[in-house]
Amino acid sequence: MPHSIRSLIAFAVLATVPLANAAVYGPVISDDFPDPAILVTSSGTYAFATNSGSVNIQVATSPDGGLTWALLSEVDALPDVGAWATTGNTWAPDVIDRKDGTFVMYYAAWSPSQNTHCVGAATSLTPTGPYTPQSSPIACQTAGGGAIDPAGFQDVDGTRYIVYKVDGSSLGGGGPCGNANGAYATPIMLQAMEADGLTPVGDPVQILDRGVYDGPLIEAPVLILHEGTYVLSFSSNCYNTDLYDISYATAPFVFGPYTKAASPLLVTGDYNLTAPGGATSRPDGNFMVFHATVNSNPLTRYMYTATVTWDGNIQSV
């Protein structure tokens, strides 16, 4: 059967039938909701996603810890992207609870002055916002192609960090998402932060880059600590192809060295998914949200959830 026909059949199935296997559920949001992040608080469970239409940052809520979800279609968590940025390309948010009554959102937005995406931060007293942006970005990595896909992490000693991707694939190189010739690095960076989660401390440190099986890039990093091991999830290959996946690497120390798992956690074909990616785990590592493609033109990605099991440092769903 031609690939295009197989894809159309798969898209139709995904759009109408929830997955039967208990390890993966979805779609739990049947709207374009890419690059989802999850936030669990005492008042409820929330998800945030890349811009859609006139909404810069989408928000969804779950009354039951992530089993069922409702998209707040009229809510924009970040109506003002900041004086340094422009609207329309606000990507891959993440939100942390600072535990002092303040929530911090990390996001990537287009900076006209840098002609790249930069990573910024914004604060709110409520999980759904509206979030107030900081006056300047945290990181731009202009020479490397920009900074995208930020996510927050707090270590056991209280130190806060963010991880993000240097967007070398934005510099060209051909292919469906850039860098097909492999000319540009797409490293994952770890940036230490002050206790406020807003102020960088020192220079960022590279903790991972793509390998032979990652195609032109790695991206969408999320860092957790699971039973004493640092676990860095990421996606590799082009987001707009069936090769996109959810992978991970582990390390004994926060700055590494990180060792990639022998195989990805989820790939196209698993649970009838197409191009699973952009995953964010709960801090305990036992549950995650992610997107998968349900239509290639226009590109539409729904949100799914998965229960994750562990055998030592090896994940499975």
C-alpha cells in the first residue's frame, strides 16, 4: 500500500478512536496542541502548548490528575510575549511552581533584534495566567541559530536549571526541517538559575548533541531526577516526518556525562502513533504528556498521555 494511503488511514484512526492499550491514552486533546508540558499542583493538573491561531500559549486542565482533559480555548496564558519578542511563533512552553505563590513559564519566541528565537520567562500568581513576561530573554544563542524548547528543573539541593536546544537546524542545510547536510550543531544546553528561576547564573553547559541515529537534530529536552539518576528526554529527527520520536539519556550527575538509551521510548507505529514527540514527564517520571501527528497538511498534532514503567534506568510504555 502506498505510504500516503497508509498515513491517511492512520490519521483517520487516530482522529476518531482512543488507543486501547492501557499504557498510552488518547488523543486526550483532539485539537492542535503540540509540544505539551504538564504541571501538577495542589489545585489541579494543567497542560500548556505551542501557539495556535491568535493564542500565544494554549492551556488545558485535568480534574483527575491527567486522565481526562479540557482545552481552555479562549484562554491565552501569555497574551503579552514581551517587549523583546513578536507574536505568532511562541513555542514549547514549560511551567514550574516556585512554591512561593509564583509560577514561572519558560517559552521560546521570535526576537526581531536577534533574528532568531530566544528563550524567555514570565510569571503569574495562578497556573493559567496571564503570565507577565520579563523585560529581556534568558538566552538567544544567536550565532548558533537561536534558543528554543526550554524546560525547568530543580535538583535535590534546591538549585534551579533550565534546559533548552540551540536551534542550529534553523540555519539551513536543506531537508524537511533544516540541517540535512549536518553542517550545524543542535546541542542541548543546561543553564543554572537563581532561586527565582528567572536569572541565569554563569554560562550554559552543553550536555548532549545528536548522534548517528538522530538525523539532523535533537530537541524538546526535559530533565528529571529518577531514583538518583538524571534522565534527559528529547526528540530526534524532523518533527514533520514519520521519523520523529521520543528518546532519552541518563547520567549520574546533572552536568553529565549523559548516555543515550539503546532505543527510543516511542516511535512511529508504536500504539498506532505517527511521529510521537515533544514529551514532558511529571517530576516522578511515571507519567508523561506528548504529541503525535494526526494530519500532515496542515500539520496537526494532538496530545496523548502515557504511563511509564522503569527497569532500573530503562523506560518503557
